Amino acid sequence: EKEWVVIEPFYGGSHKQLIDLLTKEMAQCDLFTLPAKKWKWRLRCSSLHFAAKIPTDHSYKTLFCSSMLNLAELIAIRSDLRNIRKILYFHENQLVYPNRFEKDRDFQSGARSSVPIYYFEKIKN
């Protein structure tokens, strides 16, 4: 049975490269992805999609995902994932992502990508 569940809502470019590298080394892994399109929608809605796709009958011990997934929402929807170890990778934090013009900054996406931080009781550097 699979011990790892890996979730990437934006499976393309450098996100895909990282996930492919990680999963190549993981024999006990289930991978759930969405195509690399419409990143704002992935950030806002992918937890609903993955909540329906990830099997409820599992033996996962670890969940790995990027901050493109609102992990706090996923855990709220899927209580069976609450007690497994979670690794949240901030590939690109939208709060500090560079924009050409400050007026173009999307503060809602930045705040949304940071919400999962509050789920964790301890954060390791």
C-alpha cells in the first residue's frame, strides 16, 4: 500500500520538474495533479477537486504538496488526512512574488496561498 500522497494543483514547468524528481525516488507514492492552467483557480478551488479524487480507504503516512493547494481547506474537508504527516512546499509565495507594477499585485492570492501556514503547529526551517 502507498505511504505517500503527493498533490500538485499546477503540474507544469518547474512545479512538474520538482514533483517528477521527488516521485521518481518514491516507490510508495500516489500522485494527484491538475494541468498547469489558470493558477488562480487552482489556488482557490483545487482542494475541492482533490478532496473528491483522493481515496478515503488509504494507508498514507505522509502528504506532500505545494502552496498552490490550500492544505487547510483540504484537511477541513477530509478529516481522514488530518493525522498524517504533512509537508507543504512554498514553491512561489504569492505575497512576495515580483510584479512589474505594484498596483498589479494580487493581495487576495497572496493571502490565500499563505492560509495553510496557520494550520501547522510547528514549522521547520
